[in-house]
Amino acid sequence: MQAKAQQKETEPRPETEASLKYDVDICQQLMSRYSASTAPQHRHLLATAAAIRSILSAECLPLTPPAYFAAAVGTLSDSKTLDSTEIAALLSFISVVVPLIPEKGMKEDKASEAVGVLVGVVEERDGLGVATVSGVVKSLGVLILGFCDLDDWASVKPGFESLLKFSVDKRPKVRRSAQDCLEKVFGPFRSSVAVKEASKLVLSLVKCYMPMALNALQTADVSKDETLSKPEHLEVIHMLNLLKPIAPFLSNKVSSKVLSELHILLSQHFSPITGHVLSCIEPFFESERNEAVGTQLENIIDSLALYVSMGEKNPIDTVMSAAKLLKKGLDNLSARGSSSSMKILLKVVGSLAGLLICESSIALQSSDIMKQVIKNFINCKMLLIDENQSLEFVCQESEEADAIRSICAILEKCLNSCNGVLNEPLCGAISILFQELGEMSFIFMNSIVLKLADLMNHAGQDNSDTHHLQKCLGSAVVAMGPQRILELIPISINADDFTCSNTWLVPILKNHVVGASLEYYMEHIVPLAKSFQRAHKEVKKSVIGQDLQAHAQGLWGLLPAFCQYPVDTHKKFGSLADLLIKFLKKDSFMHQHVAFALQVLVNQNKSSLLPGQNVGEFNTCAQKDKALEFKGIPCYSNKTAKKNIRALGSCSTELLQALVDLFVDSLADKRLYMKDAIGCLASVTDSSITKDIFVSLLQRFEVVNSKGEFEKKIQDDETIDEEQGNLSATEKDIQRCPLMSLASVLVEGAGEDLVELIYNFVVDSLQGNHVTGQCEVYHTLSKVLEEHGWFCSSRFMELIDLLLGLEPSTDISSVRHRFACFHTLMVHMLEMSLEEQDTKAFLILNEIIVTLKDAKDEARKVAYDTLLMICSSLKDSSRVNAGRSYHKLISMIMGYLSGSSPHIKSGAVSALSVVVHSDAEVCLKIPDVVPSVLSLLHGKAVEVIKAALGFAKVLVSCLPAKDLQNVLSEVVSGVLPWSSVSRHHFREKVTIILEIITRKCGSAAVEAAAPEKYKRFVKTVFQNRHHKSTSKDAVATNTETSLEDSSIKRSEEQKHNDLGSFPNRQGSVHHRKRKRGIYKGPPDLRAPHITTGDDSGPQDAKRVENPKQKMLVKVPLRDKGEETPNNESNDWKTSMEHKSMRKKRKGALQTLSSTFKHRRHRKLGKQKAHN
């Protein structure tokens, strides 16, 4: 053993293919690499290479890999005179040379001869080391695959046999190399002779190990470690590991025989080789050659089903592997069109069903497999022969129907064994079966439904334990429909003792009814609810009465559910409308249900006419659509939807009037959902009817007179109204808000007359000095402009003059809707490209830009959002002249850069920053943008400089590196002059910009673009940036030290505080920050009201109290990032007052946009910096 170990250490190790070059002398490469090595294997390798080269030189042969290989093989062929060390060195040298031989660099006969030589040497010499044999095996693979004639089995056979032999070798490295090579060699065989003969060799190997494998089956009760310690069992596992990769390449005949042998190794009990046997079977099932596994498939499925049925008695991983194989085997059997597929299906489902009630992880995996089996092999189509057949006729005796009944019986048996608690995996499998059978589940699964109901009745009212059970019953409701579910599980009340049965079904119906009938709701659900209501009035006990009333209201509340894609809308909506009007007039608890039901009816029909468009459906509608898809019923066809909408519109007059009356008489919280329902119903109602209803409302509240003219507000009309018994002016003003809210929802389906009426109402409200509801007025106007483009075009100038003539509101909601009007008008103006309209466009843009500098965050955000929406609309490719209009907007914004007001200039720069942040390519499409903004850096207005530096930061952050190169020089030269100014954090801003550019373009590019005057500052930025990255590593490694020192620091600080020496401690921190050169985050750019138009900044003289005498002391103000204040001698402040001023300034400054927030990681912690 010691000699073998020593030999293993001294044998040469083969080089990798990529380590040497083809066009350089191999011997020379090895000499340069290992000449300094004293390892014996390297000395032997170099000696062998030198000897081969001398042979080639003596015979005047080229020093190429093929020549080296031929010489080495020639030497190796006379191996009897060579000792083991020389043989090992030659074989290692060959393994180095073979990968370097070029394609077609060797003839086929020479390659076959070389393979024979290598095989002979390896088989004769038993003492070769692992590395040497592994190298030879790889060389055999390269020679056979790359140079031998794969169609000539005689030339390939020796090498193939050798690879097959080494594939079950005890040495892992050799075995892995041989298996990899064998897979690569077997795959390219095209000759049927080669495939046949190679497959026979594999089969003989399998049969050779079968006795050992059968012996391993007898050791099922022995521990796995003890079994695997036996060499013969390990060899069986090596053989099985070999089979898996080459199984797809075996011939059909051999594949069948190998499967037969593997079937023998399958047992219902676990053995040490069970997992490997299952892995070997898997590629046969996945193979496209079904005929190869056909004869053995059913037998193997039987054995797998038997193994899976043992459940937790076998190791779980092998059980799940067998279960997955069952599913693949069933797929294979179905693809072959086997007549026994139904019989096999029952076995598979029966074996999997037992796992559904096992431990949770097993049950979940099994449920997934069961669901796939049910989806693939069980559905109602398998029973249908003719579409006109009745449900009862289809479910008569047949092989398929019997199989489905048996499967339902299996699942029912699982339900009986779950002890009252239904787990999610079993529920999931049953739900999928409901889904696949659809309406036929009423015939096949009625006993399962009754069992589920029985479990629900026994579970009580604890929803936490019945969640999966309710979900499963919901699947039954979707599949069967509410009518058949209520036939099986009737909801009823006992007239004698007022006890209720199955009322737990109501919330399940509410969440899962879809595609039902309006007629069934009116003729069965409503009478049932009335019976509960009557019982409520008769009962004497208040608790029971409350329960009965709740059940009645729950049944009535099923109205929205029955309005989910009903099948008889066009026939029964008239009757339903009468019922809904009664609900609105009498039953207040039904108001919300009626509103939701109408929205569902209208929106689902409109969505069928406008697929892919959002028509305002609720989340519940989306859930019901999924349920509808679950049921297999398509959504409304275009024809059906049109019929339904006509029915809705023809029966909506009285219903719309009732809704409107209820709306104006209701409280604010109820108006929200009533308003949406009115909007939906009005969108399908004739516009003239809607107008008449709206006019009657305006007359009722004295907004218009009998002639339809709007009443003018008079200063002293309040006293007159009170004397005449009319509504006071204040009451009229208050009532305008709900009327305007109502008008906004009538806009969508309005005709021209109604639009004109609503617009006149808007104008009257805006110009009539009415103090309430301005937000609703602007909202209504924005809806008119969005929904009716014709109106925007015909009254364009009037609309502009109206809006610009009004004083801007301070209410954020009003500003938002006012700017929504500006959005529509601005896009229209820019597309029209008329000179007069351009002037108006500048007025709108001016208000947006001014709002960008507003002191309120919300107002600025509205301006940002409006600007982005305008840009987005103008870039829309579907619009006319989209690109030109967009460029025109940018040019208009740039026009403000030449203005005289720093406030407007900075606002324009902020607007351009917003645009660049959303569309960085604008800088490339309009090249003047960047130079125009950067030119502002030559000015002195602090507000403008801040905005320009912010623009530069956004620019370098958003532009890709390749595009940033084009403007790098301009940006760097533009911002660097402000690196010498530390006030207003200008130096820190420049530092951040340079760091971003450096990260994207590299330090060399930044240094090359920097003027000579600022090279020193740029280098400082590079050094600090490098120091930050190294500091992060230092912090990570010194965490423990910092934690240990923290307690000491805290105790020392407490002592200083007690002695009144806290300012000294603060000063030390200040000094440390200056020494490290750490910059604070840049300040906010959102406070134009605190900056001036020049570069002087605020006056900084402060008063400091001296304990001994009071005097005005001037001290130099030093920023934390600078050493001395020599360049800013005018900034003198006291240290304590300076600190106070900084806090005030920090509180006053605000960010450019909530979307423009950037985070900086500081060396001493994370702080947010607003730019």
C-alpha cells in the first residue's frame, strides 16, 4: 500500500487542454513551465518530452502535436522493455498531446491503431496510478469521437469496451471520466450496426451484475451504510449510474430487455438500490421512442403504484420519485393510445390518493402530481360523443364513466378517513376534479358534495379550520352552479323552532357564484330571504331574531354575485330593474348591493365589447372572471354583450332616476358607491334621458330657472330667498358640490347637448364666485376634455381663456384637476402648431414651471406629474406629429433659460431635469439641451446654480456610459469651477457628480476632461473615493472592536457631559470629519423663497453670549469639508449660531421632486441627500 501511494504521488499529472498551445513546441512549453520543479513526476514528464523531441529531430519530423503523438504511441507499442515509471510518463505525455491534435490531424486507421495500443497497455499494466488511467480514458474518448470512423464498429469496439469497463471502476476519478466519455461517444453513433453492438455490450454488463443486484434486494432490512460498505453492492450502483446517461441511446430491443431487468429490481419495499433503479427508469419513460418501453410499461407502472401505495413505510424521497415516474409512465401510455389506459389510471390515482392524507410536505407534492394527472386524463370531453346529448345520457354506463366514478369513490374514501379536518392537498385535488368535470360533477360527485357539507356542519362556525373546506365547496359552486348546489344542500328554516340549516353556504355562494341566472335569484333566493324575514318578525327572542334577520340580509346580498355574467340578462333585466327600484326606495341595507350589482352588469358587458381596455371593474370582478374561466364558460360574446347593453339601456330610465334621487338625498359616505353606479348606468342610457334627469335636479335646487338658464348670484339674494321660502344662497352653494360630482360621472356617455349643459354648469360655478366644490368643478371639466375630444377642439380658445382667467387655487386637489385640464389642452395646442395657440401654451407652461418652485411638496409633485404626462402623451407614437410636438415642448421650456428671473430660470431647469430623468435620450435627440443648461453655471444666481448642478447630477445618473462620453467634457468643465465654493454645498454636489462619472466612465476619462486648474481637486476626489471603498472593508473587519470600545466611549462621554465639556467633544468630532474629508449630503433644491438672485447668500453675523461680558463676536464659519476659510473671508459666524442657522436652513430646504431622491452612503453612516 505504501509503495502504491508513493507511486501515485510521483506519477506525472496530465495537463489540461487549455494550458498548452498548438502552434508552439510542446516540449519547449513543458520545459518553460516545469524546469524549476523538483517533483519526480515533472522530471519524468520533461525527460519523456525531450526524448520524443530528439527522436523527431533525428528523423527531421516537424515538432507538431500529431508528430509527437505518433512518436509516443510508437514508443509505447513496444512497452515490454519499459518499466512502470516510463509507461506512466509516456501515457501522461500522450494525454497532454491528444487534446492539441487539430481536426483531421490524424487518419482514421492510425487513430484506431493508437486506441488499440492504449487499451492494450492499460489492460496489461495493473499498477498504473489514478491520474494516469484517467488521462488515458479521456484520450480514448477524444480519439474515438474525433478521429475514428464511428460507423465502423470494428475500429470503435476496443475503445468502447475499455470505456465501458472503466465506467464501473472502483476509482471515482477514473469512473467519472469513463462515464462522461462513454456518453459522448455513444450519442453520435448513426450506424444501426454500431448502435446494436454497443447496446449488446451494455446489456451484457447489466446481466453480469444482476446476481449482485438481486442479492442487494435481500438486504432490505439491513442498514444502508452497512449495505453500501459491501464492494459488490457498490459495483451494482456504479452500473446503474452508468445506465442513466446512456439509456436514450440504446436500441429498442435492448431497451426493452434492460427495462425488464430493472423491473425485476423493483419491489414494494425499499432496498439500497431502489433510488438508483428509479433514476434509471426515468430516461426510458422520457424517451421519444415509445415502442422501446411499450411491452414493459404496464408492468413497471404496476410495480411503481405498489411501491407508492406503501406510503410512509418507504423513504419519502423514493416514494415521491416513484410518484413522479407514475405520472410520466401514464403520459407515455396515453401517447401510445393504449386501450388499458383507464385501468392504469385507476391504479395511479389510487396509489397517489393515499399520500394526500400523509404528512404535509408529502401531501403537497402528491397533490401537485394528482392535479396534473386529473387535468391530463379526466375531463368532460372524454364523455361527450355528441354536443346535443343530455347530461344524464352522457353519464350512463361506459368505461370512461365507470373510471370517473371509481376515482370519485377513491377521493370520497380519503374524505372519510380525514377525521373531520380537511387538509389543503386533498381539497386541491377535489377542486381540480370539480373544475375538469364541470356540470357533470353534479352526477359523479354529488356524494362528495354531501360529505363536504357534512364536514362543514360538524366543523361549526370556526372559519380558521374550514378555510380549505369552504374553498373546495366554492369550486363545487362554480362547477355545478348555485341551483344544483342548493338542490343538494338546501338552505331552510324550521317553522316550529326557527332553527336554520346550511346557512354557512351563503358566504360561499357570495364569493363563487358566476354564470348563474337572474331569474333564479328573483324566483328562489328572494322568496327564501323573505321567509327568513317573516320568521324574524315572528320570533320573540331577540338573539334568534337578529340571526334570522342577518341570514335574510345575507341572502338578499347575493344580488351582486348573481349579476356576475348572468346567462339571461337581456331577458330578465326588466324584471330585475323593478325589483332594484323597490330595494332603493324601501331597503337601505340593499343600496350598496344594488350599486355594486349594476356596476358589475354594465362593466362586464362593456369589457366584452372593448377587450383589453379598463372599464372600471372591481377586484371582485377580476376574481369572478377567474372563476368563470375555472368553470370553462367563455365571457360574453360580442353579440351577447350588445343585446345585454340594449336591455340595460331600455330599462334604465326609472332606475337611473331612483339612483339620482337617492344620491342627492344621501350622506357623503354613501354617495361614493352610488355615484359609480350612476355613472355606469348612465353610460348605457340614452343621453337625452340622462339630460332630462340632470336638468330636473338643477331646477329642483334652483341652479337653473324654468327656462334652463343658470341663475346669477346676487349679493343680497340670501335675505330675499329666506323671505320667499326658497333655498338660501349658502344652501345652493353647498348643494352644488354633489351636483357637480354627479355631473362628472355623467360625462362618459353624454351626448352633445348634455356635454354643453355640464360645461355651462362648470362655467357658471367657476365664474359665479361660488366658494365650495371647486375641486369637483375642475374634475368635471377635466373629464369633459378627456372623454370628448370634439368639445376640446370646438371650444379650445374659450377653455384656455376660462382657465387662465381664474385665480390658481391653493387646494391641492383642485390644483391636480386644474393641471389635468392643462394636460389635455397643452397636448392639443402643441399638436395644432398655431401661432396664437403657442402663446397660450406658454402661459400654461409658465404656471406649471412656477408651481415646480412652490413651497408645498404636494403642489410640486402635481406639477412634476403633469409635465411627465404631457411628455408621455406627446411621445405616443399613435399621435400625429408625436416626435415634433415633443421636441417643441422641450424647446419651449428651454426658452425660459434666457429669462431675467432666477426663479423662473431655476424652475425651467427643474422641468428639464424631470424630463431627462424620465427620458435621458432627449439629450441626444435635442443636443442643445445640455449646453444650454450648463451655460447657466457661468452666472452668479445661487438658485439657478443649485438647479443647474442638480440637472448635471440627474444627467450623469441617467445617461448610459457610452452616451455620457459625448457630454463628459462639457459637464466636467462646467461643474468644476464650483468645486472651490463650499457654501450651499456646491463643492459636495460637484464631488458627487464626479464620483458618478468616474464610476461610469473611469477616472482616466474624468482626469482628461478636467482643466489643468482643477486637476488637484479631481485627484482628491479619486483618493477619497478609493478611501471610502477601503473603509467599508475596514468597518466590516473591525466591527467587534467597535462594539467593545462603544461602552468605554459612552462612559467617557458621560463624564465629559457631567463636567460641562460637551462642546470640546463636539469640536473633536468636527476636526475628525475635516481630516477625513467627508462631505455632507447636498441640500434640497426645493425652496426658492430662501435664496437670492446673486451669489452673496444670507448674512451670517451672529451674536454670542460671553459669560464675562456681552459683545458682538465675529468668528470664521468653516464648512466641515474644508481646512481653512481663506477663500471665504466674508463668512464670519459664531459656532453655536452657525449650528442653529444650519438647522433652520435644513428644515426650510425641500427636494426638487419626490421622484428625484437619491441616497448617498457616507463613511460615518447613511444620510439622505436631496439634490
